[in-house]
Amino acid sequence: MGNPKALISGGSIAGLSTAFWLSQAGWDVTVLERAEAFRDGGQNIDVRGTGREVLRKMGLEDQVRANTTTEKGTVFVNEKGKKVGAFPVEDSDGMTAELEILRGDLARIVLEALPDQVELRYSDWIENVNERGEQVDVTLHSGNIETWDLLIIAEGVRSKTRDKVFHHEVSRKELRLNIAYGTIPRSSQDDDWWRWYTATERRQVSLRPDNQGSIRAMLAFSSDDLNLAAIPVTQAQSELREMFADAGWEAERVLDGFANSEDVYFDYLTQIMMSTWSKGAVCVTGDAAWCVTPLGGGGSSLALIGGYVLAAFLSQASVHEPGSIKSALKNYEDWMRPIIEDSQSLPPGAPNLFYPQSKVGVSTMQTMIRIASLAPFRKLAARIGHVARSKQQLPEMIIAKEKVTV
Ligand SMILES: Cc1cc2nc3c(=O)[nH]c(=O)nc-3n(C[C@H](O)[C@H](O)[C@H](O)COP(=O)(O)OP(=O)(O)OC[C@H]3O[C@@H](n4cnc5c(N)ncnc54)[C@H](O)[C@@H]3O)c2cc1C
């Protein structure tokens, strides 16, 4: 009997970490990525909680540590750039985590650690899925029709294959928050802190250091009717300019930087909720299954955890035993649900609470930050970083040692 075969659609953190583990569990794994090549880029993300435990099991913690963005902590500033309150990285699990890394660097580290047996296919994607209970037939854009024991969808928040297979089981919660991310030149005034400024009219500006000599900037605003991710980029850029023209602090510099930057991207934060994460021989993982958005936090850690947990339960199952894969998928879902629900439940009043409209609202928020940053309250404030942390033990991974060469 041959090895079981899995197709993973989506070659970012969720897809690659699932491939890493599933291959070690003795599956033949193919990763399908719509982009022409590995997708670099993206901003600062962190690895926290149980995600860090998974990274350690992968043997990649030291490599991630060697590639961190070197951020010293988070400091909230006023319109003059003066400190309102600071949360140094030493407060473990504060806003700046100990392991802060660029998204592209983390994805590349996992990619390079993949066992040789994992097949990577770029520039192709799924056109059609015929789920047949114990197996699944997949029609690819390139024209091939192939049969797999399991299709794992890891295509991110806007996954088309997920919508095709699970359409009625998918619901979305829009948080009415636009975020524009981009890379801008570093200036001599910049430091290695994450500087965060709240302006009136529900706007925020933030600047973060990276390990490449540039600054990762973010402009965020809350709006009930404008979705910048749904309009052409040039139009989104001019809406953004109008929106932040009088925001103050470094807003104008960021707008100018974005106008000359190639990697600006717009997100309209949307949580994904699904009533089930599997259907016969198809399952979902990562943002495609449970996007928690940067507001919930820990999306990349959850992608790492999901990959491990899914593969671990599959490593304990056998495709040759009827019902065995189905119960592995159920165990995966039962294990992951609590940690996802925890990350998706936002504090009462969020996100509007963090995006005040008036000057009075901004100064009330600054007072709260000032108090939270005082030593006696810092531990409490650090709870904000307590994401992607499960009380459960990670399931055991049964490694098929003899066939793996990493
Ligand atoms: C280029 C990029 C930049 C990002 N930047 C940030 C950031 O700055 N801040 C932040 O908080 N999060 C960012 N994210 C999202 C972050 O990576 C995820 O929230 C988190 O890591 C979970 O990862 P994921 O693998 O589930 O989803 P994603 O990282 O979104 O990856 C999904 C992958 O699937 C591929 N894909 C999509 N559709 C198909 C298809 N039909 N067939 C095959 N492949 C498909 C995509 O090209 C992508 O590689 C970024 C993602 C990407 C891809």
C-alpha cells in the first residue's frame, strides 16, 4: 500500500507548516500556490504562545530569533511625537512580542525547512472540486484532473476554493476597519520602537522598524461605508490621502512613502467563521478557516499551530481504515475551536473603542494608556498579548522517520 496523498492549496504560513508536518507523518504532500513564485513581503508579525512551542518542535526557533525585526517595544505618542506610554519588549507578551519577524521571513524559513519529498507547484490553482467521501478529485487550472486522499485548503481569508466547497458554512464578520500597510524609507529620526499615534476621526498611524533598514508603516481608520480593499489601488491611495491629510504626526510622510512604494496593500478586516472545517476528504486551515484579523492577533501563530495539530491527528489515523480520517479531522477541529473562539472574541466596544472620533476621546484614550503603562498595571496590559495560547497539550505527532530527509 502506498503513502496517503494530500494536496495543500496555498503556500503561505498555514500551507507550508501543514506540509512540513504532514510529510514527516509519512504522507506524500503537494503544495499548490497560485502565485508564480514564493510570496515574500508583508509586515511585522509575531510568534506567540503555543505557536512558539510548535516552532520549537520544528527546530526553527533559533532561526526565527536570528531574523527578528529587533523591535524594542511599543510606545504610544501624541501629535508632537511625545511619549504617552511605553511597553518595552521585556514585558513578555506585551504588544511587541519577543519573536517579531517579517511575514515573508517566517514563511521562507518554513519553506526552506520542508522535507525534500514535498512537491511545490506554482502558477496553478483549483478550478473544481469533486468531493467523494473517502477521496477527492481536483480539476486544476492547468487542465489536470487528479485524485487525492485529502485536500487541505490554506488559501487565506479570501479563499475561493473554500467558498466553492463550503459556501453555506462560511460566514464573515466585517470589523469596518481599513488598514493600509507599506514599506517606507527609514529616516535619521526613526528608532527601533513601534511608534503608535491615535488621531481624531477614528484614525491611527504606526511606524515599526524592520531588520532591512526600512520602516514598516500602517495607516488605519474605522469606517462604516468605505472598503479600500475592494477598489482599485490608485483610487484607494487617493482616498487614503484625503482621509489622512490633516491627521498630524508622521501621516504625511507615510502618505508620500506609500505613493512611491511597490508593496502597499489594503486590508478590510474580516473575521471568518465556519460551522465546520471539513467535508469528507476536504478540510480548511489557517486564515481560510478562521481568520482572526490583526485585531484578534496571533494569525501567524494560529497558522503554525493549525498545521501541527491537523498533521498530528492525521499521523495517528490511517486512510485504509474507514472513518479514520474523518475522526482525525474532527479531533483537529475540537482541539482548535477553543483557541480560535478565544482569539475572535474582541473586548466589548472594539474596534471603535480604540478609534476615538473626538479630541476628548483621544485624550481619554491617552490617559488610559498612560495608566496602563505604569509598572503596577503593565502586567495587566500585557494580557493583550496572551493570544494563540492553548491550555490543552499539543497532540502527539507520529513521525515516519525512515522516509524523511530534511
Ligand atoms: C504576501 C502576504 C503579505 C501579508 N502581509 C501581512 C501583514 O503585513 N500583516 C498581517 O497581519 N498579515 C499579513 N498577511 C497575512 C498573514 O500571513 C496571515 O494572516 C497568517 O499568517 C495566516 O496565514 P495563511 O497561510 O492562513 O494565509 P495567507 O498568508 O493569506 O496565505 C494564503 C496563500 O494562499 C495563496 N492562495 C490564495 N488563493 C489561492 C488559490 N486559489 N490557489 C492556490 N493558492 C492560493 C496565496 O497566494 C497565499 O500564498 C500576509 C499574507 C500574504 C500572502
